[in-house]
Amino acid sequence: MHKFYCPQKDISADTIIIDQLRQVHHIKDVLCLKPAEIVEVFDEHSNLYRCQVKELFKDKINLKIVAKKEAKAIQQIKVTLACAIPKNFRMDDIIDKLTQLGVTRIIPLITQRVVVKLDEKKKDLRNKRWEKIAQSASCQSKRNDLVILEPIRSFSDLIQSSQEYDLKLIPALCAKRRGLRQVLQGANFKNIIVLIGPEGDFSEQEVILAETYGFIPVSLGGLVLRVETAAIAVAGFLQLYYAEH
């Protein structure tokens, strides 16, 4: 069954109006849905609606609500992944894959060795594009919620405001590191944050600073991974680890 996102402001007692042109095009011209077909819709509060296609217009789709239920979050734990922005547009793929892997929150990160330079206008444009990618990936992967996509933040600002997390990890090539599984075993963590460094890794000063705020340096194995590979590997490992525990 196809699933779509709609903000609660466009949902009434018995009707949902989808007017995001990208979604309208996808429903009408890609999926070629017809009146009376059944779909699912979720909102920003994880409410789940079973709907029937009612009317299709050029700029909107009207759906009739058949049933509503509170949707349960897929993930057992909250995982925040703060990832240094890589070169080119690889952050697009990172956000897409992390959303599919059930990450709760994604934070694009500026560190000492990030080479991408963005002014405020470019940051705003990137954030808007990433929000669309995250929304699309949420629907494709059948999530009942939207990943929280934060604005771009600096390394120092993020670690100094990380008190809410009960486990803070920083995979790094320098410093004395522990195995990821070793850190997780025997503990009941509920809110985890992982920092992923840029090409060239975190600087030694950044790792030392992170440690002073409670971050634990961990190893992702013997190979040196690209930014996007490291982000996906950590998210995938956490997803599988907590699915088995």
C-alpha cells in the first residue's frame, strides 16, 4: 500500500488534502492512482490514516479518511546522527539512507576539516532540499514518522549542547578507541548520538574536546571509510543490534 505524508493543518475530521506539487505529480503521473484506491497517510505527530482517493485535480489530491490510528514508532531507541558535510552532494544520499534506516534525527555538521563552504542562502537551500529528500525516504521506507532534520550546526556548538543523550559516540581514527559492540553491551541506552567526521577525520583537538563532554571514541573496524559509508554503517549496525536485543 502506498504511503504519503501530509501536515496536520491539511487534515480535517474526514478529509485530507495533499497539495504539495511534488507529491501530487507522484500520485497522479507516476503511480497513476485512481479514485476509490486505498492509501495510507501519516502526519508530523505519527498519526496514521487509512484513506480512499476521492478526487484528483491538477494541483491537489482529495482523500477520504476511512480509519485513523496512533502509529507506533518503528525504532526502539532514539538515534541522532550528526554527520560532517562531505564534498559535492553526497549529503543527499546520506540523508536518504539514514532516513530509511530509522534514524530519529540528522544533524549536518561543520567541523575543522569540512571543505564545503556555505553562506546563509546556500544553507537555506540545502536544508529545504534535504527536507524533501527525508520526506520522500520516509514514505518509501514505510516509516510512520518524519526524521527530524536540524539546521547545519558547528562541531563545538553541538557537543556543548549534548546533555540530553545518554550515550555519545565519536568514531575516529585517532585517540584510544573502544569497539562499538563493546560499548553497547550490557547497557540500556535510550537516546544515542553519533558524530561522523569529514574527509580526513576529526582533528585531534576535536576528539579531545568531545571527550571532555562525555563522548566515547569508538572504532568502526580496520578500514578507513568514506563519510557516507561510515554514517550508513553505524546506523545500520545500531538498527540491527537493537532489533536483536
